[in-house]
Amino acid sequence: MPPSDCIPHALSEALTYLDRRPAIVSAGTDALRRLIPVALRPTGQGGVIGRFLLGLYNGQDYPFDLTDLRRLDLALFDDCLQVLQMDFQPEVEVHGRVADGQAIWAELVILWAPREPT
């Protein structure tokens, strides 16, 4: 692509993304609502999703190994991808997308945050 075509192409992609953004947020919010109950369960998949959600909330304090997503059922994996796509350019923090998000994330911290060595 010639350099003179780069800017119009980039603008076109940005406008297409902005047109799709409401649907992305809606699908991501629905996926988040499906993931939260799983993340609050003390299971292997619950731990993966819980750590994933904590990583979206604050990746520096709660690092997440993306290869752990391979441990999920396909439907849960797809939901994680939808939440990640929604969070690509967040207007609000991920916990702000659901009712009682602050309390839910506090519970996720208790369940899944890395423990300091004693």
C-alpha cells in the first residue's frame, strides 16, 4: 500500500471499529456476566477465569499467563476473548461493567490473588 493510502485506510478502519464498538461492548458485557459465576467457584477453570479478570483489572498487581486460557472449555475461552476485545479500549474499568463489581473483584482477590510467601 502506498504511503498516501495509509492514512485513509487507518481512518476507515477506526470508523468501522467505532461503528462496531456498541456491539462489542454488549457482547463483552454479556460474556463477563457469564464468566463471573465461574470465577467465583473454587475450581480449576474458576481459577483461570478469576486470574484472567484480575489481570484485566490490574495486570501489574495480578499478572496472568495467557497460556492458562488453554485449560478452559471452548465456550469459556470464547467468553474471555469477548471480554478482552471489549476491554481493548475501555471507557470504564472491567469491574464497572457489572452490578456490585467492586465487591465481586474484592472476592476474586481473596480467591485468586497471588499470596505473599510467609
